[in-house]
Amino acid sequence: MKVVLQRVSYGKVIVKSKIIGEISQGFVLLIGISKDDNEEKVSFIADKVINLRVFSDDNGKMNLSLKDVNGEILAVSQFTLYGDTKKGRRPSFTEAADPEKAKYLYDFFVEKLKSSVSKVETGIFGAEMEVEIHNDGPVTFILEN
């Protein structure tokens, strides 16, 4: 699993000119599922997202978690995170999970987040989406296992 985590002041996802998900302070997560992923790996990353201390405390240090600031999450599936561009000019997606497995694990991941975070919004798995991200910082991390 690979997640691009961006700390945001605002984020939204649009499908066919309609806002599907929208958040204020929190994380926008771009989520890729590999063919080797399973529930254990997904649970590990979900726990990492929820407890990662990347929000500023009163001293300006990254010392607070999403839970500490009552932050929100916008979770967006993005299989292109497993695009291999090492050879040629067209990405290869052989490391990405097949759509059925990817959707199952993506949904599993979202449910894990929802069990600990008060507001979790999503895009639509497999849809063409426009994602608006107001990166705060900028602060961006890549989480993978």
C-alpha cells in the first residue's frame, strides 16, 4: 500500500461536476493498493495515518495527530501510484492490485479510518475525479509498507 498524505486546510473531490467529498483541516490521502497488499498492511497504514503527529502544537512543532486536532480525511483511490515509469514512456501497472481486490482493500481502509475519525469523505473508486487540495505547509508524506 502506498499513501500520499497531504496536510490540508481544505480539500474536495468532484465527479461529473458534482462535489462528492469535501473537508476542512485534515488530510487528503491519495491511496494506491498493490497486488501484495492485505488487511494487515492496510490496518497498519490506517493506524499510522490516524496517529501521525504532523500538526503544530502551541510551540509550532509538529507534535499533534489528526485525532488531537479533530481533523478530517478525504480519501481518494489512485492506482497510478503503482505506475512504473522506469522503462519506456508508457507506465506499467503490473504492481497495482486488480480492481476487485483494490476496491475491497480501499473500502476496508476507509472503514478503519471511520472507526477513529469523526469525518471521513471519499471519492468514487475507479471514477475520473478532480481533486482540489489546499496543502497546508506544504506538508506531504509518502506512507508505504
